[in-house]
Amino acid sequence: MITAHSERLGKQQSPLKLYLARLALSSRVTMTYVLQDAADRLGMVDIDIHDVPWHCVEPGHLTALVATLRADNYAPNTTSLYVNAIRGVMNEAWRQNLISHEQLLMIRSVKPVSGSRVVKGKNIRRTLIRELMEVCAADPRPQGRRDAAIIAILYGSGMRKAESVNLDLAQVDFAERSLQVLGKGNKQLIKYAPTWAFEVLEQWLQLRRSSLPPGHDDDAFLFNRIRRGNHITRDRITKHAIYFIAKQRGRQIGVDIMPHDFRRSFITRVIEEFDLSIAQKLAHHTHIATTAAYDMRGENERRRVVDRFDL
């Protein structure tokens, strides 16, 4: 595939670094993984992605990459992620005069696999949300109140887990019931949550403050890591911990839950009870088609709609 080059870019900045630098932190992690896998598939298994000569990628390489992803039964959306990642790096390579505009246009002409897949995930009904809150309330450890607050904010506002992890106390307005988050594309967004979610959050914060030694200021962030022995650390929680909490609390009520299911459920409920355009605004989606893809209403509900078409 691509011959490994040992040359340096001199005073020019690496197109890979420039591309990753303009991404949000969560997207940066994802695209780093995607580009590392792409480099491996392009025959550069033993080369760090920062040493890969991305400006030497040709349309044929990208076409071959799409073919291997298709052969491995990767979903169309995932294939698009790979193609867009390499396009992003090549855009930066063009800006650095490492490739010609003609080469950039040829790279852009390579299309990912078309098609779609059935959306994974689930719609967590209100009855299950209540069960989750009851399970947390029955947990006498600090984890009980913290996990209840995390679930309340994720489901009540529809925010992403990365956004909840990065939330700071200064970004929360209890009077307005709003939360200012840094979303995808480095955009500042205002999320809203219901009164009950803020009440659960306040219960967690009160418990956290009561555990602090006298004279110590409260933590700047919202959710803390809790170690064995129920010790509330002064460290911010991680995205992996949010994943673990969703899985653990879900098992307690007999449901397999992913953190993003709370966002799916929020958007589905807004679509059900209001309309698609309001759901789009609350989800902060640029395109309404993205919001529509979050509609997790099941086949039974679709059948009931059709059954109403009587003669």
C-alpha cells in the first residue's frame, strides 16, 4: 500500500495535528482511533499515526480502504466516518501546500458505502426511569445520589455523556433550570432539564458538600469519582464511569442500558409529546433528519397507527 516515509514536514505543521486540533475532545478521541485503524488497513501497522505521510494518500488507497471496510461488514455510517476523517486530514494537507487542489478533489470524489442500518439502542420508558431512580434511592452509598443525579441530567436534558462529564458547577443555573455545555463542533449550548432533575442534582451536591472537610471549597465540576469504601474523591468522573453506571443500574432492573439511550429516550419523548421541530431544537441538531433518526418508537406503535386507517 503506502510506502513508509521517514521525511519530516520541516517547519510545516502536521496536517493530522491540525485536523485533530480543531475537533472537540470527544471527537478527537474517536477520530484518532479511526485514523489509527485506517493506517493499519493501509499497510502501516507499525507506524504511529503522527508519523504517517497522510499527504501521500491517493484516491486508490481510499477506495481500497472503503472496500475492506465493506468486506468486514462495517455499517455505512461507520465507513463514512473513516472517509471523512481522511478527507479532513487531506484538507489540512492542501492548506499546507503538501498536495495539489486536483489531488484533493480526487480524494473528495471517493464515496463511502451507501445504505443504512436499523438504529441500535432503545427507548427507556418513564416506568423504567422511575425504577432506575428507585434503585439509586435505595442505595445508601454516595453512589446512589450521584448516579441518580447523572441519570436525571442525562434523561432530563438529553445531553451526551461527554457533555455531562465536562459540566462545571458554574455552568448550572438552578433558577433557570439550565445547563451550559460545550457540545460537538466546540459549540456552547444551553440545555434545560425539568424541576425534578434539578432536585435530584441538588440532593447529590448537598451530600458532596457535607463530605468536605471544614473550610474546603466545593469542587468546580459536577460529578465526582467515588472509590471503594464510598470515598468521594476530588476528581472529575470519566466517560467510562458513566458507561459503567448505565450498565450497572440497568442490570439492577433487568435492562441493558447504554448512556446514549437516555438521549435517545429524551428525543423520542419530545417527538411523541410535542413535535419533531421542537425535538431538533432541544437536541441541537443542525439537520432535522438527524433528529428523526433518534425516533425509537417501536413496531407496535407503528402498527397501531396503521390500524387506525379504517374504511
